[in-house]
Amino acid sequence: MTCIRPSVRLSIAAGRSRLPPNLGRLPPSQALCHSPNRTGANGGTTTRGYAAEASSARFFAQEPPHPQLSTAEIPGPQSRKLSRDINRWQDARAHQLVAASIAIGYNHPKLLELARSDEFVQLAMNRPALGSFPPGNWDHIISTGLLKVAPKGLDQLFTMMCGSCANEGALKAAFFAYRQRERGGGLNQFSAEELKSCMNNSQPGSPDLVAMSFRSGFHGRLFGSLSLTRSKAIHKIDVPAFDWPAVEFPRLKYPLADHVAENNKIEDVAISQVEQTIVEWKAKGRSVAALIVEPIQSEGGDFHASPAFFRKLRDVTLKHHVYLIVDEVQTGVAATGHFWAHEKWGLETPPDFVTFSKKMQAAGFFHAPETRPTQPYRNYNTWMGAPTEILKARAIIEVIHDEGLVEHVNAVGKYVYQGLDELSNSVGRGKMHNLRGHTSGTFLAFDCSSLEARDRFIQQMKLAGVNLGGCGDQTIRLRPMLVFGKIHADILLNTAERILKDL
């Protein structure tokens, strides 16, 4: 679910934005106030007023008080025309007009200021080949930006172009490290046989190692990452894939409090499957070198697991010397109420790799010194990311810190979850199921009764000015920007209540 950034009046139907003349902030005393009434579980009304709350005081003077649509259809005629124009040279059928890649809204003053700076303009006009020829201030840019949010224990960084690239790069680094460990570590060199055989894609130079993933997971659409992806057949059909194992991700039952013992058993079964698969594949000469997992399976249907599950998963990977890659492409950058979703797992030993993209605007992976290749040019490409996007990432990180957006997302997430819970027990009874994410900020989801019901709900919400997205077979997922506030939440909840009554 997306929201209108206070600094822009966004015409969803027309597919364009109109910049307001005044981008100045309102002081907290002038923050928009809203005290809506919503139907409670007992059929009465629930009144929510929060004008004085700090988390509602970050709005801009030109933000409209509610969504404004200028067409009777979504997408509107101008958006449809734009898609038709693009469709002349590229398949435009994927234009869904909703994504989760904007962190702090459209045209944030901090980003506009950056865009006008000499530093940004110089890197935009003279793009350096970062893999071979980084600019003189590159260490400063990285040290004051991405490295400031490096996950605990992971002080190495490899920048990439996209989330799929990040996962591919981490996967390659895991394979490099696994084989170097088998050689005895240190600077042990490749044998002549290895160097010759790899040129024929054969062993021992091209070892028969495998990477493991979870069913319903999504890790990208490049060749290696696509072999790990198991969310939708349309992503994989017709593309050759590596013969790599996948196991079931836990499918918890909700409400969690009513299914504690059952969910513990579900997670234990999944852990047993992971360990059994590692042992079985090693026995047939195909060792699992890496395991990749999303903190929340996002594209596949917003499936959650407990911190205890991930702690056990880490124990298994350590026991069997399997590198753990945590794919935070969707969950990273404060969306779950932690800067990194895996922070709440309470791991004693950090993951080996953490990948990122989307809300960071830049992409790459963090890792430990132990997984740095011992030879140059192993993990390499010309661009190694876009320096302008990494500058934007630094600005986004500063805004998240300065505006307390992690705490903001937590507060708003609890508020939205409570409102959705009330709806599921009133007008949404029988229409909303399996509400989840109560400890995951605004990274919330619920199921509809069917795929058709889900798609109908999404379309009706869009026609009412609220942009929603789906995932899995029948899931509604919320992916608001980090600046999404309680005022916006009430628009969402009030609109959802009205639509649910008519479904």
C-alpha cells in the first residue's frame, strides 16, 4: 500500500505528479489533524484523535487532506496512453503503478537539495567505473552513508546495481569462500586442473556445489537468483535452472496467540527439513554451500516466522558450515520497525551476508572479512552500482535517523494493525483472514477469501484513492513509505471499511 508524500500532490489516475510551489515544512503545531469514526467490533464506533502525537507532525503545507482522483478509472487515460507508447518498444503489461521502492516520499527536500549539489551533478555527468576507477571521495561517501547502517558484525560492503544483482553477488562470494575454506584457507591457490576444467564448465574448477532456498521465496530473476526463486511459475518458465534444493517455509496459523504449540511444531518441522536436506545432498556429493532466506517471504505471500525459527536456522547453518544469506531487499531500511528485519531475531552469530536494495535506492551486500575473496577480480563489474543512487542512499539514511523514522514506523504500524484487527472482527469478518505482522512495523498483510476477492478489493481501493498491492495467491500486502503517518492510516482504514461493507 502506498501513500501520498506530503511534498507532492500525486494524481494517481493521470499517472503524473504536480510539484507544489512551497516545499516548506509545517511546524508541528500546524500538523494536519484528523479524528475519524470507525465501526468497532461490537458495531459501535471507534474515535481516534492524535493531533498532538509526534509521529503525526511531519507533513508539508501542500499535502491534500485526502486522495484526489480526476478520472473514473484506474489507471486513468493518460497513464494508459503512456503505457501504450512504451509498449511500442517494450512489453508494458507489468505496469501495475504500485511498488515498494520509495522510502521517504516523493521530492523530499533533503533529496532535492542533494540533486542540486555539485557532488551529485559531477557524479551524474561523469559516471565513474567504480570497479576499477572510483572517485577520490568514494571512501568518504561510503563511510558516511551505507557503512553507518552496516548490520552488526558485517563491515564489508559490495555495491551492486539491483536486488537480484546483490543476491547473485552474495551467492558468488559464498561459493568462493566455501571452496577457499576447502582448500585450507589463506592464500592457497587454484590447481592447474581447476583452472583448466572451469573453462569447460566442469569439475573440479566448476564444483558441484548447491545453494538452498525456501519454497515461495523470491530472490530475483537473473540466472542464479532465479534458480533460488520459488514464488511464481511465470517467473521461471522456459528458463534453464540449476538443480538446487528448496524446502518448505513455515506457514504459521493465526492468531498467533491461539496456535502457539502448533506453530512451534510447524517451525520445528521446517528446521528438520533444512538439516535433513543439507545432510542428504552432501551424502550424494553435492554440498550445500549457501542458504538464502527472506526475513518475511514477501512476493510469495508475506509469510512470517518467529525469531526462534531463525535462531535455529542459524544454528543449523553454522553446524554444517553453510553460509547464510539474508535477503533484505524488501524488508530492509526500516520498513519492519527495525532498520534490518533480522535485527529482531537476536542472533548470537550474525548472518554471513545481508543483501539490500529497494527502499535504499542503492543495492549491494554486506559481509564479514572472512568472506572476502583472496584474489582480485573475483566479484567484479564495471559499474558496481550507481554513485548517484548511493548518494541518495546516504541522504535517506540521514533522514531516517534525523526524523526518527524507525520509531515512527513502529508507532504507525501498531496503529494500523489495531485498526485492521478491528475491521477483521467487524465488517471484514469472513472477508479478511490471517492478519499478520504485529511486530513488523507497517510491513503488514492479510488474506482475502479468494484471488478474485483480493483483486476486486484492490481495484475498489484504488478507485477510492488508496493504492494497494497483492502477493501470493490471495494476500493483500501493505508497503507504505516510511513517512506514512496515522493521518494516512485513517484514510486507509476508513476507505477499507467502506469497501469491505460493499464486498
